[in-house]
Amino acid sequence: MTDIPRISDFDVAGKRLLVRADLNVPTDGDTITDATRITRFAAGMRPLLQRGARLVILTHFGRPTAGDTSGEFSVDMLRPALSEALGVPVAFAETSNTAAALRQSNDLQDGEVLLCENLRLNAGETSNDFGYATALARLGDIYVNDAFSCAHRAHASTEALAHLLPAAAGPLMIEEIDALSTALDAPKRPSVAIIGGAKVSSKIAVLKNLVQKLDGIIIGGGMANTFLFANGAPMGTSLYEADQVETVAEIKALAAKSGCALHLPKDVIVAREFRAGARARVIDAYACPDDCMILDAGPQALAAFQNVLTDAETVLWNGPLGAFEVPPFDQSTVLLARSAADLAREGLATCVAGGGDTVAALNMAGVADDFTYVSSAGGAFLEWLEGKTLPGIAALSGPAKAA
Ligand code: AMP
């Protein structure tokens, strides 16, 4: 990924940088409940502003219907937080593709910032409409994509637009690509992935790609249940996918061919009901009673997984090992997260994690800051793990089209 142009290499003084950000922060009414996306984005933009860049910021926000005029999805409400994080006032363009927006972008002085209205209020955004992208392109001199989390979508602001202006990756995008490339494309070995979560069916492509690239995979969560079921284990009332037995066989065959060890739990935590504080017990992974469900990996499994990590030089994590939102079924996820964090903190392994649930689990374990890199991207992170080329990244190094 070294061939992607980086905005840090451009002369940005006096230039209008048309920056695709992901400022889709969680909110509760008019309150931003987690401003991490804004503060991380702003940290990368401040040096560019200091070098005399003029910023025109594009983002989506929520999932509005195109043309919605309720104001509910207006990005205007992000302005105070964005302004505080950038350390400069932020002007607002009520549309992203009109003469008024163009005038506002042309009026910007060095170090000034303009935030454009929610891209998804225009139907052309999600349909990757060339006309819409062309209107957006007039707002800038250089296009910067700083939204890795949106790079798996071929939308007007992530794909078409990149062909209409000189294009570059922004600081956050570069950080993300560098971290993921280190962990997946040329990992220090042994390299291990921890793949958990609810269903095998949602991560088939991830598992098939990873078994061919890494030395081992720790399988957890409902996904491990399906692997155990395929090995003949009774499932009681557990979450598992009976129709994925063949997929499991394919993944096992690929793993055997590539010399990738698959690690399944030897013991598990079961309960009769799925609720906080439910009475739970440890049993052999092949002994789930009819009226019980498997909700977490057991202590022996955890110790074995920790042992696998002891030797690892690269750890890649997506998905919890159990139903971690409901204690006591959070234990193996939290304790394995702490083990991985110890390795990262001591500089013994590169530990990269991603996906919404995974970030929540690492935060719960109090170790998100200790990981080498934590990606907040969900879909884009998974598609990267699948080995797919993301359209938003491909477009940055692709050929330019005439506007
Ligand atoms: P995913 O989105 O595929 O990463 O799945 C995450 C979800 O899987 C979380 O909500 C977990 O509670 C759930 N999960 C993990 N293990 C289990 C399990 N053994 N039984 C039920 N749900 C689980």
C-alpha cells in the first residue's frame, strides 16, 4: 500500500483540501455521546491547517432518506465539537453541491474550515453518481480521503470523486492502512488471529482468507459452537448454525493445507438462561446438556488461548469469545484481551483489533489504549480481513477521469 499518495507529501498552502471524513458519531438527541471520531480526525487535520491548507469537510451522518428536510440528520450539530477539536471556527454550507457552497469554498482563507451538509441527504451520494461527484469536486483543489471506515463503499464521495481531482489519503486513513498491512500482509510470525462473534456465516470469507495467511486462529463465540457442532458436539439450546457444517469442513481443509492451527475451546461456560447473573457452570465443550446453552469459553480454553498468544508476534482480533455484554459471560473475552494488551504494552507483539463489538469489549476490559492499533471501522475492517480491495482505497491510486 506504499503506492497510495499521502496528503502529508503535498504542498497544501493556499489549497482547498476537499476532505472526506467519517464524523458519523453516536448521538443522543442533540448530544454527542462519543466524540472520538471527531477528535481523532481533527488531530490529523490541525497540522495541515497550520501549513496553510483550507479545509472543506464532507461527511455522512446517520442514515437519512435522501431529500430529508427534518433537520434531524443535519451535520450542523457537529460544528461546536469540530471547532473545539480543530481549534478554529467552522463555517457551515447548507448544501454540498450548489453555487452557494462553491462560493463559500472559494471564499475560504488559509487555515479556515467549511463543513458541508450531510452527503447522504443527496441521493447521488450512495449511488456513486458522477454528476453529484462532479459538483462536489468544484469545492476543492485536492481530494483527501480520511475515512477508512467508509472505504468499502463505492459512493460518490469515496469513489467517483477520487478520480476528479488530485487524490490522496489523509492521516487517519494512512494510520489505518499501515496498521492493517503490518498485521496482515507481512506479519511477524507466529501470527495469530482471534475471531469470535455470533455466526460463522457472517465471517466465512474472513476465515478462509486468514487461514491462508496466518499461523493460527483462535475461534470463539457462537462461531466456535458451530465448529464444535461440526465435530459432533451436542449444542443444547446454544446459538449455532447447523447449515454451516460444510463451510466449517472447507475452512478446516484450507487451514490444514496452509499449516494454520485452528484453536477451539476445550471447555465452555453454560447456563440455562441468557441473562445477567444467570447461574453458570463450566463443562467439557463436548458435553452441553439439552437444556443449556454455551455462552463463553471455559477456564481451560482461556489458559490454552493465552498460551497460544505467549509465542505470537502478531495478534489480530475481531469478535468476542462469548456473549460479553452479559456478565458473567464476558470473562474469557476480557481476560484474553488483557493478555493481548500485556504483550502489546511490553512490545512483544503487534496487536491490532477492529469492529464495533470488539472495540466495546476492549474498552470494557480497559485495554483499548494498550493495543498497538484499534480500528473503529466495522464493515471496512472485515472486508480488509477478507482480502478484498476496498473501492475507496483503490480509487486513490487509480487513474484520473476528466471532470
Ligand atoms: P459479531 O457481530 O458477529 O462479532 O457478534 C457479536 C455478538 O456475538 C455479540 O453480541 C455477542 O454477545 C454474541 N455472542 C458471542 N458468543 C456468543 C454465544 N456463545 N452465544 C450467543 N451469542 C454470542
